[in-house]
Amino acid sequence: MKIEAHVEKWRRFDALRARFDPGKEFELWYWTSLSGGTAIINAALHAAGLTDENGYLATQIPEVYVVMDGVDRWRHAIGFRCDLIHVGLPPVEAPLTQALQRAFAAMDVMEHYRDPCIRGDHPITAEVTMACDRAYAEIVAAARAALAERRP
Amino acid sequence: MTPEQHRSKAERITRAMEKLHTADYEMLIEAAMLAGTHWFNLALHRFGLTRPEDDVMHAEYLTGAARLKLFLVAPGVAEALDEIEHSRPHFVRGDVPGGEAAAIRCLEQLRRLHAAAEEARPLRPE
């Protein structure tokens, strides 16, 4: 997608995030954080020139995308340097900028809780919600810094 | 996870979904995927097709053999989760118009997955 479209997705997830209680509604609070964080990281990767703005939309399978093929027709296609579905999926080949390294490190912290707490029944403690909250704030700050360094 | 743990997670997610409206289609689709996957796993465990320690994260990760068995015992269940999953590239990760209608379809599939989980019974006679 385009940078602006990713940023708009982030804004929408960020607004929804505020509706959920991190403890009582952890699953959707967390998922808005994860989805919003991934959206703004994709925007920052495009801005840094490490991945490309294009019409390839990410599926659940790394490097498999859906792409418009004529009017209202979609097909699957292999793609490289396109949007990530998660940090590391697929890996970014080029070296990350410092800001993006910070964003990726913070996303790794958040991803650590995804399967245990969302797919599994790992206890959702105050430590978990605080770690995710801090990680999300860092992702957004770092990705915004990367966007501010946008290459012409 | 055990069937009861899947039920607890699915019900928690479904309760939180009450804060979402059709205009919040991205999270409705994602929440349907999350809750639906728990109902899907509950059904698989109850059928005896998977063990509690072998949860399936996405329908497309099922083997062909497992998918065929599931089709024979509960036609349409894997396809219900597929429809939710296939909405994600266009409307959650992408900005294709029609997200609200897609979210409504995903909620229908979530209800279908919930019903299938409730109705699932062991395939093998005791």
C-alpha cells in the first residue's frame, strides 16, 4: 500500500485501541496495538526506501500477496520488498535505519506475547499489559521518527 | 488448549466485540478471525481430529488430509474460517472499498463457526 494508506490504517487502529480495557479486554486491545504498530512500521519501511509502495496486499503467507488483475479481479502473486504481515515476515533484506531498528525491537517485545496470550491461555498480568503498552509507544515514536526522515 | 479454554477465549473476545460498530470493519474482521479460530479449534478437538496441544492457527495451515476429514464431518467449517482470512488482505491490511459489507459477512461466518463448535461430537465411537 501507499505510505498515507498505512498511516490512515494506523490512525484507525490507534483510535480503536483507546476503546478497550488493557486488562479485561486484552485480546482486542493487544490486537489493535499489533495491527496499528504493523501498519505504521510498513509506512516507515516504505519511507526509508526499504520496501516498496505498491498494490500488493499481504496475505497470511509471507511473500504471497493478492493483487488487482484488471477490473474487480484479484489474483495471488509472489512479491518481494512488499508489505510485512509481522516484523520479520518476510525479513527485510537491507539494513534498517536506527529508528526502524528501535521500532522492530519494540515490536519483537509485543510479538513475544501474541501466541501465548491471544492464541494460548498465558495469564494476562499487569506486567504483560505494561510491557505491551510501552512497546506500542516505542513503535509509534520510532516509526514516526522514521517517517520524518522520509526520503524524497 | 483444551476445548473449555478455547471457549473462554472466544467468549471473552466476543464480549469485547460489543464495543465495535460496522464502521470499525478492520477490527470486526480481526476479532472474527481470533474468536473464530478458537471455535474452530474447539470443534477440531471435539471431533477428535486434533489434540489440545496441536492447535491450528489458520485454516490454510491444515494439511490436505485433515482438511478432507473436516469436510467430511463438518462441510463448510474450514471454508467459514477461510472467508474471514481471505477478507484480511483486502480490508484489514489493504484499503479496498467494501470493508463494512465484508465485516458483516465475517460476523456471519463467526456465528457459523460457533454453531459448528457447539454441535461437534467425537467421530469415533467410545
